[in-house]
Amino acid sequence: MARLLQFIALTVATAVSLSQYATNDHSTWGTLPSPDFPKYLIDGPLEDGIPWGKADPSGDAPLTGATRHYNFVVTREFKSPDGFNKSVILINDQFPGPVIEANWGDMIEVTVVNNIDSPDEGITLHWHGVTQRKTPWYDGVPGVSQCPIAPRGGRFKYTFQADQYGTGWYHSHYSAQYDDGLYGPMVIYGPLQPEISYEYDLGPVMISDYFHMSYYKAMELTLGKPPQPLNVDNNLINGKASYNYNPPKTDSDSHDGVGPAKFKFHSGKLHRLRLINSGSLLNQKFSIDNHEVTVIANDYIPVKPYKTKVVTLGPGQRTDIIVNATGFPTDAVWMRSDIDLGCIETTANVRTALAAIYYESADTTSTPRTTGTTWESNNCLNDPLNQTVPYYPLRPPQPATVQTVTVTVGYNATGFILLFMNNSSFRADYNNPILLDVKAGNFSFPTEGNVYNFGSNSSVRLILNNTYSNPHPMHLHGHNFWVLAEGLGTWDGKITNPSNPLRRDTHNLQPGTPEQPSYVVLEWTQDNPGVWPFHCHMSIHSSTGMVFLAMEQPELIEKDTQIPMVMAQTCRDWDRFSSTSFVDQIDSGV
């Protein structure tokens, strides 16, 4: 009888829409009226009518004197972003989390309270793409820059400068935790290229592949004996999607009454959209039916504007676009993001994320009837290096040191399949952050720390070879890197656009094989003392050990930095928790 009543309830649920509270709690992402974002925040000091004054758009961040304060309370609740009820992580009762806004040069202060209590989980927050210049301890990586924030009321305050401008995001760096929803967007207002203008900023467009299982269950399958391939259940835009069950899954509280995210266009006007691949696994191909877009930035780097119909985004990457609303006032069209399954061994129940764009006089209760743009898989590469040219030129120096790293897949001593970088698979020690060790003068680390001490060298050139049949969106903390070259086989030493190569903080490395590895050549200047993770941003790959730590200017860390006392206190709090509770670190930890 109970199962019959549950089946009836599920059948009724498919006929009605779930409430916003049931799907995304107090979040308003993906709803109308969608908010318009400003050109900059005006509640702070202005010089020449703008917050960043005469600051060089290609130079260091100004000191505005303003501080943006945020309070985040992190909890777990059951929600149904796509109609399937699962335990998701909320920030201030919102999924995805709230937006952080600041002007270029502002200070950002975020107080985080960990109120997760079932199961007990530590958390950290990483501010993806923010270089944390002079504040490397607030980078938010457990076992590297800090100990995790203990559950059941643990508290930690991050304070750092908005030292980049454009579109970013924040996310948990504790295991694969952000797969369960612990992430949100960042908008840092700053200069525009002189030829760029727009009337409306529609804000973040967060695109996320989505699993109905928990991140922990996904790690169990990935790290199992034998490892199991992951099936992607859905693809979300701003935390929303629809999912059809046929027949209904009567053993779980599952519904299909969720509408797509919605956006508003104004006919004849220019609109800025801030695309973020906040997913855990897959490349996305973004487009808007019947519209061309103009790319103006990749990650936090402005580029010379170029037009395209399809934007490629690997996990962790962001692209800012301008869209001319060329439709009629009564039009309704689909925004869509397609999962690129051509370059990775996985399956997806739902491949295309859809969001509805309604022009100003359109019927917002109607469903768009437009068709999508065709595209071809390009082996998970980003746009060609010669097409994506930074707007403000910067020539890389001759490297002070060159490091070659080869990615392989293999078994560890206990028979589990892991990813290795130069034959070493990373594992964090949550109770012993490496940055704090360096400050204490300890430069000796366990092998699984994968620490590369680049010392006082002025720059590093990295030749990264991939022998594994999966792509890797490679992300470096603390820096924007130059992308000098990419390809298959052996690098021939040639640099694409040597006077001004592409710069960004996350770049796709294509799949390779032992017989024909793929490669990417990156370079960065060592002007930011710290211990900076370099890792694949596919959560299952970083979880299986595809991480190394770039240690930069360690003598300056030891002698010249003043690390706040809260870092040691957070470790004492974590030590107290972990000494009495079992911490099930199933993976690399980050």
C-alpha cells in the first residue's frame, strides 16, 4: 500500500512544477525577472567616475580601500534541482551559492561557517583564478594552504584582494565535494576594451554536468576494484534542468516538474553573459540558437574580440561574451550547452542543458521552438591558440627553469588505479598543510606531496605530456600562465604567437596515448611566493592524484611572510575533530 501511494504521489508530481524552494531553496538563479548586473559597484570610492580610476588595465590591481563583506553558512539538505531528490550542499540555503561581487582592487572578506553535520565533513573554499598575491594562506586548499574547516559550527574568515577582473567562481576544494553543490559565481567589475560596450549584463551562466549519486559514491566507483565508469545524469544551467523518468523510480522521491533556467533579452540591444563551466567532468559546447556571440575574455584575461557560434568550456574555465539581440520582441529561443562526449569514455542520460531566453514581449509561459547550432568535436581542445589573443600584450621571458612532467595511469601498491605525474600520485595530509611547514622552515616533504621546489627562479616553463586517453583541463593556482604550444607527439620548440601568447588560468590538454602523447607547454613568472597546486580540474582526476604543488620562493615565505594566527587555530580545531571522529579521506583529498 505504501508503495502504491508513493507511485501515485510521483505520478501527480510529474504533472505539476516543483517549487523553487524544492529545487534550489532560496536561490533565484534561473528565474524571471533575471537580474541585470551593473557596470561596477558605486558604493565605494571613485576616481574619474570609476572605482579603479587611472589604473593600467594590464597592470597590478589598484587599492580602492573598499571591503566587500560576505557571510556564508554551509549546510546539507535534500533538494531536487532537476526533479531528482538528493542531498546537496547549500550556501545560505541556496544552490548554486550566492554571487560575490566586487570592483577590481577591492578587498573581499568571506566568513564561512561549516554547519554540515550528517555526515560530518570538513570544507574549504577556493577562489578560482584569484591569484592571492600576498595572501597565499587564503587559497583554500586543504593540506596545502590550510586545514579544513571542521563541521558542526567550525568558522573561518577568508580575506583577499580582488586582484583580477572579469568572471570567476568559488568552490570547495575538499575532495570532490563541489560536485554536490558547494560552489557559486564571482563577478569582479573592471575595465573594458575600448571598442566593447553593452547595455545589459545578465550575469553568470553556470553550466554543470550533474550526478544523482553523491560525490562520495562517485569516488567509490572511480576508485573501486575494478574502477567503474561514471554516467552523467544531467546537465544544468544555473542549477536547473528537467529529467524524465520512464518508468518512474518508485524507490526514491523523484519528480519531473522542473522548468529550465530563464533569461531576458531586449531586442536590438547588446547583452553580456558570463559563462562558467562549474561542472566536474565534461567539456561543454555553449551556443544560443540563431545568434552569434563575441568572445571578449577567457578566464580573467581580456582577449581581442572575435565572433563564434559555439564556445568551448572545460571544467573550471570561464568565457565572457557579448550577444547582439537580433531577434524580434516576441521571440523565444533556446540557450543550450552540449556535453562533448567525443573525447572521453563516459555516457550521459541527458546531453544538452537548455535555458529559455525570452525577448521583452515574448510569452514567458511558452516553450522555445528553435533548433541548435551544429558543431564537431575537436578532441576537447579549446579554440585555436592563434585565434585567442590577449588584448593587452605580454611577452614571456626566456625561462629560468624548464620542467617536464608526464601524466600516466597505473596501479598503486594496494592495487587501485590512480593517475600519476612523473610516476607519483598526490595525496594531501589534511592535518599538516605544506605552506605552514614551509613557513616553519621545513622543506622536506613526503613523496605523495608531489612538491616541485622551483626556488627563486624568475620563471618556469612546464612541458606537460599526457599518455592517458582522457583530456585534462589544467588549472594553476596563484597565476595566469602563458599557453605557448599544444599538439600531439613531441613539441618542436615553436611558440604560437611568441610576442603575445594566450594567457589564462585553466587550459584543456587533449587526450593522448603512450605511443602518441599529447602535450601542452605553459609558462609563468615566479612573482607570487606560495605553494600553488597545479592539477586537472576534472574532479575524478584530481581525486585520483593528478596534482603537483609548485613551491615558489620558499625562502621569502619562511622569512618575510606573516601568516595569520587563525591558520594555526583552524588546524588545532581540525586536529581536535579528527582525533575523535573518523575522517574517511577516500581520495587524494583535493
